[in-house]
Amino acid sequence: QVQLVESGGGLVQPGGSLRLSCAASGSIFSIYAMGWYRQAPGKQRELVAAITSGGSTNYADFVKGRFTISRDNAKNTVYLQMNSLKPEDTAAYYCNADLAGDDAPRRLGGYWGQGTQVTVSS
């Protein structure tokens, strides 16, 4: 069974940094792309950043210059380095993977982790 497990969330002061990790486990044939989304209370889930297996990246305008997405293909892991955090970055952050595995067919929307909370507050 494929699982995505996020870690690294927490409470940080404005201007601070956090690094999120998401590891995909299970019988995985291929991971085509991985990304991070976030959802604040009362708001829709939105894309933060994504990265393909070849390393191409895509960022939401509101994080450009502050966040960096990277991945370790050998470990099936994606990272999100978040710098210069702002209170408006407070949200649950979710990992998403476009992948195919033994019991995990490739599907529209991909697979999701359980989320990790990021709170930016003084």
C-alpha cells in the first residue's frame, strides 16, 4: 500500500524557516511529479510548489523567492524549504504525488499525505 508521510511542520515566528519532508513508501513503480499544497481554515486547498521527476519546478506566486522545492528520487522524498515565513503562510500543508505502484494505479489527482500543520505566529 502506497503511503505519503509528511513531517517538519510546527510553530515558527514570522521571518523564520521550516523544512517540510514527504516520503513516499510502498511498492512504487514510478513517481512522475510531487508537490506541496496548503489549506488554511475556511479556504480552498491551493498549490504551493511542484517538481517533476526531471527536476522542473513550479511555484505559486505567493511563495516565489521564499520557498524552495526539491526531491531525492532515490528516497522517493520531496522537500519544501520555507524561508521568510509570514503569518499568512499558516495552513495545513499536504504532500501530493503523481505516481504508479503495485496496488496504486496512476490516477487523476494523485495520492495525498495526511498533512502537517504550519503555524507562523509571534
